[in-house]
Amino acid sequence: MKDDFGRDIYYLRLSVTDLCNLRCVYCMPEEGVEKRCHSDILSVEEIEEIVRASVACGIRKVRVTGGEPLVRKGIIEICRRLTAIPEIQELCITTNGTLLPQFAVPLREAGVKRLNISLDTLDSEKYKMITRTGSLKDALGGIDAALEAGFENIKINAVLMGGVNDAEIPALLELTRKDNINVRFIELMPIGECAEWSHERFISNSKVLEMVPELYEVGSSGVAKLYRLPGGIGTVGLISPISAHFCPSCNRIRITADGKLKPCLHSKEEVNLRGLHGRELVDTIRASVRLKPQQHHLDENTQSGAARNMNAIGG
């Protein structure tokens, strides 16, 4: 499926809930979000129908997101249904990891290929501050559970925040030395809860290379430039939506938990898919991709045009 700029769109990020068991300061309001009626979000059957229509348009990779997807009732059934679609080459999940001791084995049995686990710090007090409600012990236990369940190439996502966790860059990189783990630093974006934060919080990923100059480049994977520590087993990924736009190679669309297709994370454009079926659903997905802009205009001085917090869009 091509957009108007010739990009091949084959990657769907599918949010199954905007709820979360944490309250990360850059993602969600401190009081959480207003709980919706069950009927306000896509049912398991609607999710399968929309994904099948997306596959008919050319989607081949699906990442299940939230909020926190593991708090969604029926998450294992959702994963089973999606992995049963032959054209889907890879089903992945982004999670904060705290519920993986319970879910890692069932997710693997349901056909999930890969996990992205959010972890912004290795300091227990700072973890509690960033997540407001979370326990670092639970998050680290989730990583251990994922490894024990047989997941490979686990990605650890760390949102880089100046004056908050940038001093921990070397410590986070050490996770890649002995295990096949990819630690990825993601530049903080001025969207939702952090849109009006101080400029000092928004720092470039170049800080990683400055602090750990022994890193050497080993290629790229999707939107991440990859590096490795000398002797390290895993890799280090730098995702730089602010300092180095990757819009020319963007291959994704997003669908929110309430059934809206977002052609671009930072655009206010949303197209309703709920209630559509058959050819109308397929045609609407194709038409929505044509709304995908050539690039966003986000920088440290310009807020995102998205009309939702990240938890309501999908990480």
C-alpha cells in the first residue's frame, strides 16, 4: 500500500486500550484517564475485522500497544486471532513489562514474536517518580520473565529526558553487554503531557554518543540507527524524531482503541473506521493513507498537532 509520496505502508500500530497500570509523567495525566464504557472501545471481533481489512490493503506487521495492552481484557485472545491471519508476518507488543510475569508465556504461546519493554531508569526511586505508581522490581521481573519465556531480541525503550535520566545512559547500555537485548533511546517529543515542559528536558540522542564514545555503528533497523558496545551481545538503538526526522522512510499507520485511524502520529487527522465493513472499510483505510503528510514539523519549539495524549494514541 503506497501513500501519495511513494512510501510503502505495511506497519500497523494498534492500540487496544488507553488505560494503563502506570502513570508515566510524559504520557498520562496524574489522575489517569476517564474510564470508558466497554462499548466505547473496539471489541475483539471489531479489532480482527479492522486488522484483516488492513492486511487486505498491504499491512504485514502489527504492533499491539496501549495504554498498557496487558490490562486489556481478552488480550491473549486478540493476539491469537491476529497471529491466525496468514499474511501477518510479525505480531509484536509494546508493554511496560510489569505484568509480564503473568503474561509472557501465554503471549509467546499465542504467537507474539517480539516484545518492546518501556524502561526509562534503573533507579528505583526515579522509576517511582517517573511512573508515579510503579515498581522497578516489577519491571525488571518482567524482563526476566520475557527472557525465560524464550523471547529473543527484546527491545528496551528509554525516553531520554534531560536532567532526569540522561546520567543513566551508560548504565542502561550495560543491559546490552551480556544479553541479546536492544536498548533504544527515544528523544522526548513535545506531545500531550510534556508539550510545555522546559526546553532542557528535550535533548538530542547525540548525548548518547558523547557519553559513550566507544559505541560503534552496526547499521539500522526501522527508524533506529544501531550501535554496539565493544564485546556486547545486544545492540543500542537511537530513535531521533526531533533531531533527525525519519518521515521520508515512515512505513506506519496507527489505529486507536476507539477505532480511529491516524495516518501520522503528530497530525490531528483521524478517520473513523468503526461501523464500517467489507469494501467500505478497505476503501476507507486506503483513502486514509492518502492523508499521511510528507513529514511532521515537530521540533523542540513546536508542539505536536496530535489532539490526544500518547496513551490515547498508542505508543
